[in-house]
Amino acid sequence: METFGNFPDFLLEQYNRFRKDVPSMIKAHEFTENIINFLFPFKTDKKCTLPQIELNLAQLQIDFKNLLGPLENTVETSIGEINDAFFGKIPDIYKNIMNDAEHMLGFDPAARSVESVILYYPGLYAITVYRLAHEIYKMNVPFLGRMMSEYAHSKTGIEIHPGADIGENFLIDHGSGIVIGETTRIGKNVKIYQGVTLGAISVDKNMRGKKRHPTIEDNVIIYSGSSILGGETIIGHDTVIGGNVWLTKSVPPYSVVYHESKTVIRDSKMKNDPINFVI
């Protein structure tokens, strides 16, 4: 019978290298789902009374404090103060999420109701988690905001760093493959499609804490596959960025930016060259 030999001893040594003051990833994921279900109980087919809502809120606060417990010696304020500050922001967060959902409903002809947007639109889910995680990130709570945002990333394919600053009425359509970096600034009424990257021009550890990602002003539309890079890159308000555009320089307001390519349409019977390839 094969044995592990000294491997358990080796693992114990490795475990002792890791920080002990780290929240549970599993509990962070559970908290993320629970707080979303608290905000939108119809997702779990719950009919809530006022006493039930108050009970659920109290349980969420207990869970949040327990989640923050391992961080007690690393945060700037007490766990109780963080808890009060975060849950004090929930009404504003909820209002912003509902505005995002209403904005999606008013834009997307496939959206039948606000409930449908909340139930199964991955863009709205990613935005919801972002808005929750962003408040935690602003409180300088380590780990937790990223745990929540990466959970949403794993579920939706949309990566929004909780440090990004995103205005109201934000719309993500489809969404798969979107990347929004930590120091990105996004204004109001911005629409982004799948495969868009708002990133840094290069990866350099010395850039930590500096503006590395672009600024997107109000009323901008960015179509699929475009990459906008750099901390000094500003996309002026009321601009449309076409698909598959690569930008590392600023664009003035009211611009239309697009990548021009040649598309040929011909009758398949006119030439004998193959059009069905086997790879």
C-alpha cells in the first residue's frame, strides 16, 4: 500500500507559512449569495413578512461579523464599526442596483421585466456583487471584496475589480470575457458589451497604487472585443467605441471610434476555391 511518507509533515510546515487572518472563501461565497437573496427574495421563492426580513437581516449581520473575525487584527476599525458602516450603505446599494436593472429593462428589447433582469442576466449579477464588494473594498477590508468579486467572475465570466469606481445606470450586455481593472473610472449611463477590456498597458509591480486603468466618461458605449488601456486614457462623454478597437490614447467627447476592415461577399458558385476547410 502506497504511503504519503513525510508529506503530512511537509504540508504542516507549508500551512504554518500561510496567514491565519484570512476569511473563509466558502463562507464569503455563501454570504454573497445570502445577501443577494436577501435583497431579492423572489430568487429563492420566498414570501417575506417584515419580521422575517428583520430576522434575515440580523442573521446576515451575524454572518458578516463572523466572516470578518479572522481580520480583527488587520483592519483599521473594529468589526462592529465595519458591520454598521456596510449595512448602513445597503439602502443606497439597493437603489443603485435597481437603477441598473431598470436601465437594462429600458435598453434591451429581450428583457420582459425587472424581475427577469434580476433573475437571469449575468451582467446584472456581476454589477450587483461589484456594488456590494466595492463598499467593502473602500473600507480597506483585505481579501473579502476580492473574494466576492472573483466569485461573481467564476459564475458569469465577468471580472470587475472591487476597486473600480462605476457610476449609476451601468449596463453590461451579454458580458462574457469583460475585464474591468482596479483603477478604472466609469461615469453614468455607460454600456459595455462582451469581451471588452478596460486594463493597464503593462503589468509592473511598481505601479501599485497608481492610476493604471482608463477613465470612461458619461454616456459611452463600448462594443464587443474592444481593449482600452492605460491610466491616462480618457474616453470622452457621449462617445461610441466600435467592436475590436485597440485604444491607448484619449478620445474627445462625441467621438465615434471604429476599426475599419474589409469584408468580401461573393457568390460561392463563381470560383472554384474551397470555402469549406477541414482543420
